[in-house]
Amino acid sequence: MALERTLSIIKPDAVKKNVIGEILARFEKAGLKIVGAKMKQLTREEAEGFYAVHKERPFFKALVEFMISGPVMIQVLEGEGAVLKNRDLMGATNPKEAAAGTIRADFADSIDANAVHGSDSAENAAIEIKFFFNDSDVVSH
Ligand code: RTP
Ligand code: MG
């Protein structure tokens, strides 16, 4: 499997619950390294731009409102098969369908407030990492 990077966002609901550390620990225990990280209050323009692929979807407005409802923690995760590994750790989009022991099963309240974002492909990961990080703000360790 290839060494990959993926973009992870701990969403406003999980930041409000004070579980940033618990979520980051799951990434580290699964062998993913945090190679970039920052806290950020997204602007409406940033949230709309980040989720632009969904702009025609009925849930777009609610998604943007939710993503700007409080600060988020944005990270770049690195590891073997990082994109899929992170998606497995996250669980299904709707926490009611998320497998036991996944981040969304344990921390998410609803399909809207679902605790974490993770890139869905290596190609999108590269685009999403560039959206939030300069090359010099991502390290190797
Ligand atoms: P994310 O992009 O945030 O990691 O979530 P995802 O890949 O699991 O789901 P995606 O299809 O990309 O949708 C992005 C976010 O939009 C909200 N959503 N609501 N009401 C609905 O049917 C619906 N579908 C999606 C979710 O909050 C999802 O995380
Ligand atoms: Mg998605």
C-alpha cells in the first residue's frame, strides 16, 4: 500500500464536545501521523468553497451553516493507505449507520453534525490539503 496523505477536519460539534484529543488519539493508534494541524474558524466563503462539489445538493446550505457554527481543527494525516484508513475510522456519514467503535458512532449526533470530515480519494485529498495548507506548513516525521 502506498504512503498517502489525507485531509481531516474535526467539525464544530466535536470541538464543542472537547473531544479533539480523543479523536486525534484514534488516528495515532491506527498508525496515522499528524503532519499538519491548525484550529480555524471557517468563513462562509471558505466553507462554501471547500464543499463546492455539493453546492447543488439540498443539504448544502445546512452543511455550510454547520461548518461555520464554531471553530474546527484541520489536520493532514499521513500513513499507509491514509485515505481509506481514515474513512474506516470515521464510519458512515450518518452516525445511525456507522459501525460500532467508529468516530461517528461514538461522537456524532446526526448526519449534519457528524464530528469529522475526511477526504474521499487521494486525488481529492491533494486538492483539499492545498485548500488549507501551504507546503511549508506540512512536515514529515
Ligand atoms: P464529509 O465530506 O464531511 O467527510 O462527509 P462524507 O464524505 O461522509 O459525506 P458527503 O456525501 O461528502 O457529504 C458531506 C456532508 O454533507 C452532509 N450530508 N447531509 N442530509 C443528507 O442527506 C446529507 N448528506 C450529506 C453530511 O454532514 C456530510 O458529512
Ligand atoms: Mg465527503
